[in-house]
Amino acid sequence: MFGFGKRYAPRVHGAALDALRRTAGALEGAGFGPFEETGENFEYAPGQGGAHSLRLTWEQKKKFMGGVYRTVLEAEFDSDVPVRAPLVLHYGGALFKGAPEFKNKKQDAAEGAHDVLADLLNQNKELVDLLFLQDIEKMTLEPGAKDGTVRMRLAPVGGSFVWMLMPPMKYAVKLPAKHGAAMVETVNVLARLLGHGAAVRDDRTK
């Protein structure tokens, strides 16, 4: 069993990398432009969509007798609005209705606290409408590598790669073209919002 798994793993990894490469190409055509393959990451030119770094990568999630390679789009922006704590997108999708909403990960709802950056994002109809168009497994905004920057991590459902050992099977979940276009525009909108967020500063950011 384990010997078979070791022989199967390189083929799975190679197929998953091919799937990620196809997703990178789809985002290239949707507006990010040419990318450079660096190891197992796909880097787009700085400045694309207003982000000063932009790449497609993956997270590996092991499951019993299988696993998932989850595609993740990472972007880093200059921001006029400080990040008090990581923000997490809460959205159940069309099945559970409700609007997409960012919440401060450390926020205590019982205190009625608000996060300036969360308010800025949640009140922007253009961004909320874009999130409605996507199947998002997970999305976060957190402090970037340098002061005055914000890092976005967006994991769509499409673009992931799933494999099982028993019965042996593997398949890629295609990223729909309209979802890829919405991901590109999400980066554009976030860049504009974060770069022009000085108007929403108040005492809560100090």
C-alpha cells in the first residue's frame, strides 16, 4: 500500500503542477499578463492590477487516502489603511445566501466593535458584487511584509486539484472564465480602495 503510494505521488504532484500552470495561464489571459514560473510558484510582473507583488501558488491539504492542492492567489498592496488584525471573508455562497462580509479575526462581536478596513471593504458595492460572482473557499487580508502594506490571499474553488489513492483517481477543478476575470478585477478594486483609504481613517486606526 505505502509502496504504491510513493510511486503514485510524483505523478500526482506533476499533474497538480500542470493544473496550476493552466490556471496561471487563464489568469494571464484574464488580465494579469505574462507570468514567470519560479519553482512551484507563478509570478506575475510587479504592478499588475496595482499590486506590487502578485503570484499564484498552492496549499497542500492531506486527507485520508488522498489530498487536495488548493490554488491560492497572493497579492500585496500599499495601503493607506492599517490592518488591525487579519480579516477573514465570511460567505456561504449562493446556497446559504447572505452577502460576503469581511470580519476582523480578533473582533469580539459582543462588544459591537468595528474594523476600519473591514468597513471600507464591506461598504464597497463594486467589491461585494465581484465576490458574489466567485466561488471562494477562503479569502484573507493581513499585514504585509512591510509597514503600510496589506497581503491578500484568495483561494478559489476552481483551480484546485484533487487526488485519491483508493480508488486511484485524480482530477482538476477548472476555474470558470468568469471567475478568473472576477479575481483579476478584485485585485484591481482592492488596489484602488487600499490606496485611497485615507478618507476613512479615524480614531479607531490610531
